[in-house]
Amino acid sequence: MALSRGLPAFCPTLSFLLLALVGPSSALSPRAASRGVGSIAAARARPAVSVLDASVLAPGSTATDTTAKGVVVPTAPFLKPCKGEEQPLSGDSYVPPEPLQLQDGDALEAKWDRLRGTRKRDQLRRSMALQTFFLKAGWKTVRANMTDDDMRTAMTAAWVRDGLLQLGPTMIKLGQVFSSRKDLLHPAYCEALESLQTAVPCVSASRVRELLEAELGSPLPFDSFDDTPLAGASLGQVHRAVYKGTPVAVKIQRAGLTEMFDTDFKNIRLGCRAMNLMERGYERIRRMQGKSKAAADRDWMAYANDAARLLYEEIDYVNEGKNAEQFAESLVGTGSNVVVPKVFNDATTEKVLTMEYIESVKMTDTPKVDALGLDKKKLSQEVLDTFLLQLMQTGVLHCDPHPGNMCVTPSGRIVLYDFGMMDTLPQTTVQGMRKIAFGLLNGSPTPDAKEIATRGDSVMEGLEMSGFLQPGANATAVRMVGEFLVRFFSDQAAGRATQDVTEQIDYELRSLLGSGAIAFPSAFTFVARAFTSVDGIAKSLQPEIELRQALDPFVSQLITDEYTSQANAKRDALLAQAKGFFGQGGEGGGEGLPRDAALVAAGVLAGVAIAQILGL
């Protein structure tokens, strides 16, 4: 009974936590879009913990300025975005939260043990703990926001952080993801939650060895094993070792994660069902009032299922090892300079992962990057190019590239760690993203009406292939939206004044939204989250980076490769025809080709050869 009584307040809060985990939806509160977040994104980046670097601590994902005109972001009662175009982050206007006090890892694990289990009594105890916390958190944060007292907000942020830590790995994971959402949260919440990246306690050496021996047997297969952990994380901790003469990093999973995930996702799915019912009821009321839709169609259960699928995969280290190998294979032939640590399968199980140790530092650790003498502008571009490569070329996506998982070697090569959360995008989605990029970025700076129409069709076709636009949508509205997007990007690239979306295509967008033609595909839930982290890392290296300009080099090369590929295909087909034409002569009597035909064929071959030399 207590479970059902707590749901009305509990479900929306927990469902919003899920939204933060999987990334922003397509259209939510327009009020939040008007709040400036760029200064927060640039100023609140914090150094943090590398998974494999003992000298630094693991970071929270850096923020990104995703707010722009016409872009909307979600809000919730307990969130307090900064007001105004520029929000100072120091002095009297901002009070940082109390630092997180490190706790004994074994004692904390024992506390988590009391909140997990497979018996109904254990599951009920955990569900009650979750409900109690989120009801209190909702009440405290709403009261703090109503008072507009920075000191009270800081105290509440610290209380929320400590509560998430007490609830265990799932909630710590969600808190870590929230720390990167500076487009949504007050800086005090971001700073408080960022500490969950660095201050998750590690268990004792005796417990680690107990876990290792249960998985790998006794004696351990390592030449040597360092009992001092490199870093602690929400789902495990990392130690250095030597395996068959090779320095390695060994990741050991915390105990009882599966049981805890089972209970937590039952509660999350329950919350998502309630959110679906509330949103549909709200839209029904708006229709009865003659109003247009408030948001694009979305299925919270689909988000929950995607989150569950990837998180369960993340705690299967055998699967993570396979993911790392698949990701490395996807980069072959792309020209990418990214390093993926080698996995040692003989010393890997579902709960222990042994991988190559690579010396690296976090790219958000500015003093260390400066000490290495690395070109931060070039590195920033490579960070974005690495993400675009996954999105528009390979389709194999690292879903959790926060600063602790995306580091740089002393020689300047990007290193990716932690492939527990990886997804493979459908090929149609990858092709759709390429079409969108080609339509928006490939063309003259002053396109005429015909070019605008052609490129606009490419953009909208790409949106449909990617799942953002449903087939059968209003053709006129689709065409007008596509042409507006092309004009907007062309004007922006040329430095001209851009048109206001509400003045140009407000009716068409509302028409598409009202008919259910616009949607947010579940495949992009983790794409959005990954981009938030990647964009934040790039801006920590080059704060003045302009996303539109940063996209140009990669997309331009992609366009060149596409045209070259098409030209090569046509040339090969023509060459095959010419060779076939020559081959007709040797058959049946050896009379040879007529002189005119031979000259024509020779001319074709010569033309093909010249075109090949000139790169045409």
C-alpha cells in the first residue's frame, strides 16, 4: 500500500531522472530555452577521474551549450536553471555545496547490501527507500527554489548528492549523468553531483581479492597486482597489474548489481507508465480545448527499455570486451587516430575485465594538457571529428564518452575507455544523418531557389530516414521547413542575419507536431547524451569553438569522399564497358575489331586514364 501511495509524487521525479540518463527529448518546456547557459558551460568544467590514470581523478562530463533559438529543453520542479543571459558563478551570487566526505567503502557496500536482494521483502525495502528519498528530494528542492536562497540551494544540492550515494550504484550513475546537464541544473547541483565522479568509495583490498578469486580462481593469473585502486566508479573500481609481462588495468565489478538493477528498473518502468498516462491525458485535454500539441510524441517506456538494455550490457564485462574489439574494427580504414586498449580475454569474465594499460590524461585537465605541449585547438577538432565519425560513417557509437573515458596520450592520440555502453545505429539512420549534413552544409553560400529546394528535400529525406519525421507527413509543410533550414544555415555560414523560425515556419511546425509527424527516435536517446559530453570536452579545450565551423572540415571531407566514390564507380563501370568492347574481337575467328570501333574504344580508355590522373 505504501508503494502505491508514494507513486504520484515519486513517478514524475524518477522518470525525469531517466530522461537525464538517456538524453533530452525533442520538445519540452520552451521556457527553459530562453535561459542562458553558455557561460555555465564554459566556466563550470571541472577536472575529474580517469579510469586508467592514477594521477588524476575521474571527471564529471563537461557541459555543453545546447540552448539556441528554437531549441527547447526539459524542466522539472526540483531543477533550478540559472536566470538571465549571463549568470556569475562566483562571489555573492553563487554558494558552492559542501564537499562530499569520503566514506569507508566496505561500510557503504554493507549498507547497499541491505537494500538489494531477490526476495520480495528486499525489493519492497529498496522501493520504499527510493520513494522516500525522491519524495523528500522533491519537497526540499522545490522549497529551495521558491526561496531563491543560494545557501539553501547549496545545502539541498549536497543533501541530494549524499542521498544518491546512499542508494547505491544505479542512483550514483544517474547522478553522474545529471552532473553534465548544466543546461538544466543550477550550478550548485552540478558541482555537488560532479563529486560523485571522483568520490565513490573503493572497497578494501581483501574484498577485491575475494571478488577476483571468485572469478579468476586462486592463485590469480597476474604476475603482480596492485592493491591500491587507480579509481573508483559507480559500478566498479580499477587496479593496475602485470599480466604475462604486459602492464594492464583490471576492472572489478561491485557485488550485487544485477539484483539492484532489477528492482530499480521495476520502479523506473512504473514511473514511465505513469508519465505516458499523464502526458496523453494532458494532450487529450489540450485537444478538447482546441489547442495544439504541447510536445512531440514520445514513449517513456521506450526510453526506459533503452536505458535498461544498455545498463545491463554495461555490467557484462565479456560483452564490454567484445564491444571494444568491435569498435576498434569499425575504425579500420577510416584514417582515425583513436586508440582502443587491447582486451585480454583469457583474464576477463562477466565481472572482471583485463585490458591494456595506456598512459593518458583527461583532456579537461588543462594544466596537464598544457604541460604535454599539445595543440588544444587541433585536439578539440579531433574530439568532435571522432564523434561525427561514429554518427555519420561507422554507426558504432560509444554511448558514454565523458572526460574520464575520453583521454589523450602524451603523443596527442585520443584514447577511449569503457565500452560497456555502446550501440550500433541502423544503417538507414547513418545514411539519414549524412543526407542531413549534405543538405545543410554542401552548397554555395548564396544558393538560388532551385538549390535551396534540392538541399531542403535532402534534409527532410534524411530526417525521415533517421526517424525524426514520420512517412506521409504534409508535403508542403515538410518542404517549407526543409528550405528554411537550408536558408538558415547558409545565412549563418555567410555571416548574414538569420530569419526567425517563429515568423517563417511557425504554422508548418505546429502542423507537423499536431499531426504526430515529428518524433524523437529511441535510437537517439544515447546519441544526444554522448554529444553533450563530447561537446563539453571540445569546449574545455577551446572555449571559443563555434560548432557550425567545427563541423565543416569533417563534413567537407565526407562530401569529397562521397563524390570521389561516385566518380570512381562511374569510371569503373565505363572501363568495364570499354574492356568488354575490346574483348569482342578475339572470339569466333579472330577477325578483330573494325578500325573505327577500335579507335573509339581507345579514345574512351584514354579519356578514362586522363580523368583518373587528374582525379576527376
